[in-house]
Amino acid sequence: MYPKPWNVISSTRNRAYRVFSLRTDRAISPRTGKEHDFFILESSPWVNVIPLTPEQEVVLVRQYRHGTRNVTLEIPGGLVEQSDTPEQAARRELFEETGYRPLETFSLGAVHPNPAIQNNECHTFLAKDVFLAGGQQQDEREDIEVLLRPLSAIPGLISEGKITHSLVLAAFYRFFMEYRSGFSWTLGDVSVQGA
């Protein structure tokens, strides 16, 4: 028997913060008939961008993340503002964080970051033939270092634990599944050639 949707009998927004709101839903289990409270983080959609230069280098960003209290290696990304489409947000975040602009962008789809407690989606875009168009436009909460790494080095950076952000991993998974033709890289002693 497949799981059934739960009947939400009440929903209350508890508090709003800059990037998310906390909501409490009271719902009835279709299996037991009992009521339970669930706590949901409501957020705007997010975007992340795989920026690829004509030389097949990925523009990466390194920044401090307060959740893990660590510096992480990622791709550019951020919130979709109300006036933006996801693609517009992707282009804006790419330029603000790195100073690069793309000639073309392509959607690689969307994922739910954590559907157990979050209501939003994260959209991923491939930004092709990016070029340096200016300086970074960081806000007061950002301190971002820009790095270029060969596309062929990305699987190694992932397998070595240098890239650990789950949404970045999902983005590269989507990219390599969609654009695997013509790429090759080495994982440990194994050489992989795209079909």
C-alpha cells in the first residue's frame, strides 16, 4: 500500500527571518488517525550555477559557512528574489559572486533540498562560455574567493571530500548525467571516458 497524503488541519507561521520562515503544521496521519505537529522551514527558491569557461574550466567559489563553521568549496548560488525568474537569479548570483557572465545558460532541473522540513526548490543552471565581465559585487555578509578548476578535476574534488555541499553534488550529478558525452576524468586508478 502506497503512503497517502496527510490531512493538514492547521498551519501557523511562527517566525520570519531574513532567508526563511518557521511554520508549524498540525496534520492527521492517514494510517493511525492521530494528530501530530510538524515544523517546516519556508524559503524562497534557490539557484546554483555551474559556470564553464570556453577552456572547460569551472568557476568555483570558496567561502565560510556559518552552519558548519567551515570554509567550503562550491559553485555560485543564492536566493531567487521575488522579481527574478530562477534563470535571472542564476545569472545575477554568478556575476555578484564571481564577476563572470555567461553567453548562454541552460536549466539542469531542480531538486528539493530537504523535503522533510523545507518547502523550497533549488534550480541548477549550466552557464556556458563564461567570461570575466567585472569585479565581484559581494554584500556585507559575503567574503568569497573565486577559483578556476578544470572540469575534469571535479569528480576528484568530490571523491576526495573537497566538495561536500549536497546541493553542489546534486548539481554536478545532473551535469554529468546530462552532458557526459565527450568528458573524461580519473577517479583513483580508474579512468573514465564519456560516451
